[in-house]
Amino acid sequence: GNISTVFTVIEVNNWNITEVETLSALVMQKLENTVVKSIIERYLQLHGILNAVSLKAIGGANMCLMNESQLVEISNLEDAGVLDLSTCTQSKKNLLYSHALSAHGSQKSNPWIYFQLMWPYLGAAPLADLEIFANSRVNMDFETFASLNPQEVKNLSAQNLIDLLGYNLPALQTAVNETVVTVWVNSHFASEVRKLGLTGGIPDLTPGTIFCADKNSSALNSFLTDVNQGQFCNFDIVEYACAKTDLLMAGLSSNALTSIFECFIGPKALNTSDEMALTIFLQLFEKTMLNEALEKFNRKIMSTSIPLMTKITFMNALWEIVKTN
């Protein structure tokens, strides 16, 4: 066995490696990866079989050196023991998972046993199996979690992760830079991310974002860069609701906001169908400024007859804001 450390790949190709014991003795040496790979290839060339016994002899790390075309030929790994596949490429992990599934898939009805049997191969666990483990609350250790395929994990919900990790969940707090964690965070809305005690994520969709997705306020945005008091009524409530917030804040005072309100009881009178747009618009403003504008508006219209639908729309929108606050 020890003499193998001084031989080259070319010389290995002439060795008579037909027994698992010989294979095991050779790969146990401290060898270059290229030499180990050639030893395994020589074993296979001489009709060696890839079963649980030979795989245990080869070991997980050395299995990762093998070609996918060789891994396809695995006949059985049911009793191969615990294999360290951390250095395998994702495609090789996927291939080995399919072999493990063939060996242990019948145990899915007992998730705890299934989890233990599939544990060495979980780096390729698909979403469906991860959901099985989450629903069974297997308390997955964080090291195993970090080895999972991020592209599968990102499809799990926050509740799935809570159930999957169980009492190991706090480990997320100190491992925010792990790939599996960052990919998950960047794939979920901020409100979902906060459920795990983490920060970041995709900004949540507000009612305004959804409402304004197909609306065009470009003309109003241009107007707000150089406000002309006499043109407030050229725009409707939808345009105001969907205007750029920074331009509204910079271009409008409480007096200007009062003038816009006056448009809504005159040339741009509101209907109940405008309630959502008005609510979104009112919520854009800081409470002090909004209250000042509403008080001035109220004083101006005390002797004015307001269309009933406009009054109802204003009251409903204001009530929504009061409830929110």
C-alpha cells in the first residue's frame, strides 16, 4: 500500500486492482487526487463493481473525484455508511441522491427514519423532501442545513425553516453570510425574513405598489419639478397617488395639498371608485402636514356644498388611515 505514494498515474494503469481490499488499502494513502482517481478507474477497468462495500472502501471524498458516468454505474449504496460528499459538485450530489432514493425511498412513510438514511445525501434534497422533513420537525443541525442546495431551500417558507431547524433555528442569527441563508433572504419579502429574526429581503409590496403597477404619472412627475399653483387640477387622484414620493414631498406644502383637495370637490370631483387612490395618496404624507392641509381645507369648504360621492370617498379614505394608525 505505502509504495503507491511514489508511483505515477501511468504506472497505476498497469496495476492489478481487482479486490476491494486492495482498492481500500491504496486510496487510504496520502495521494494526489489524480492518482486516487486513476486507482478507482483502474479498479473499474478490471470489472470492479460499485456497490456498498466498494463505496465504503472508496469513501465519500474520493467518490467526489469520480466522473458522473462512473457514478451512474453504482449498483447499490444501501449499506455504504456515512459518506462525506461535501466536496462533490451539485450535479454529482444530485446523481448520488437519486441512487440513495432508490435504496431508501420506501421509508418515506416514516420521515424520521427516512431523514436518517438520506442524511449523507441531503446536499441534493429536493424541495418536496425538505418539506417532508420540515413537516416532521426533524430539528436539522445547522451544518447539514448549510450543505443543502440553496436553489431548493429558497423555495421554502419561513415557517418551513422554523419547522425544519426547530431548536437549531437561532444558528441562523450567526450565519447570515452562509450562501444558503443569503440566497433564501434575497428570495423572500422582508416581512417573511423578519419572521426568522433576520433583516433584508425583498421590499414588501404595499397596496400603493400594487395599485400603481400599471399607472402612469409621468406628466405629474414633470410638473412637480416646477410647481405652478394654478395647474393642480390638471391631474386626477390616480396620478397623484402614483406620483414619485420624493417629488411630492419636495414640491408640495400643506397649502398646496389643500389646493389639491379643493380640486377633488370641483373639476376633479371624486367617486367611490377613487377611494383606493385617495387612501394611497393621503398615506404618503407625514401626519402633521396632512392634518394642517385638512384643517385648512375644512375651513375653506364650510360654506360649500360637496358632492355626496366625494364626501363619502373622503370619509372612507380617512377612516382607513385612522384604522391603520
